[in-house]
Amino acid sequence: GAIETTARQAEAERGCVATSSLGRVFDAAAFLLGLCRENRHEAEAAMAVEAAAGGISAEAYPYCTTFAGRIVRMSLAPTIECMVHDVAAGADVGAIAARFHETVARMLAATAMMACETNKLSTVAISGGCFANRRLLGRLVELLERRRLKVLFNRAVPIGDGGVSLGQAVAAEAMFRCE
């Protein structure tokens, strides 16, 4: 089926595109879990993964984060590999989705904490469409605050593209004022 084909492509590193978008990773998770084969609207797959996770508590899957100077590379390849194994073993989809969320939150928290430590910072700003996911946002904030970091995130403005659009409009207005 589709999952087997995707697994073969990943193993051969053919037909796979690297991404820096967490949204695409949620799309992949939804596909692997059989929750959404194709987005019919913005974030449909990601919302399906969040809904599947429900209120289930879970341990994180393995992930890989490497730091080289100011360059950070995060990889969920070990996570995806474990998810494929769990799906093939017939594990509960909700439990897998919960573990996926925990993994992403821990990976992002570890990266933010390392950046704060390296740069002697105590504040983390979180933004982007994936943080419309309340489970992910809540867990990430919890992990960061536990380390006594101040966490900033959108509250009055949409956290995704709507906030970006507002920011662009404000910047454009400021540019016109200066002319």
C-alpha cells in the first residue's frame, strides 16, 4: 500500500523532499497514521493528528538534534521510523499521535533551551501556524517555563499567516509614513 511505498522511498532517499516546515511533518504523520491522505483545507492533516492524540499522555519517541556553532539541525527521522514500526505493529493511532506530539514539543524545547543557554537569553518567542495546535503549544510552553524561561506567543493576533499578514501591513504602513 501507500505506507509501504513511502517507506521504500524513504529508505532509498528517492521521491522524498527535505523540509523545514513543521506543518509538512504533521502532514506526514497524519498520512502514516491513516488519518488524512490529502489536505482539503489548511492544516486539515495536522488537526487530525491533534484530535487523534486527544488527552493521552505519552513518552517521546527518539529524535535527533545537532548543534554546530549557530547552526541547529533537528531531525524527526528516528521518530518517523518508530511511528512506521508502531503502525505496522497495530499500535493505537491515538497513542502514536500523542507520542508524536510529545516528541515534537521536547525537540523544540531542547533546541530553544540550547539557544537560550548559548546566547545567554531568558525569553523564547513562539510563532507559526503549527502553534495553532493547542496541545503542541501548551506542552512546549510548559517545558520551557519549567526551565524558568519566559515564553512569548501570539494572543491577540493569529499565530499563523494571519499574524504574518498583519505584521506585513504594519511594516508597510510604517514605511509609507517615513516617506
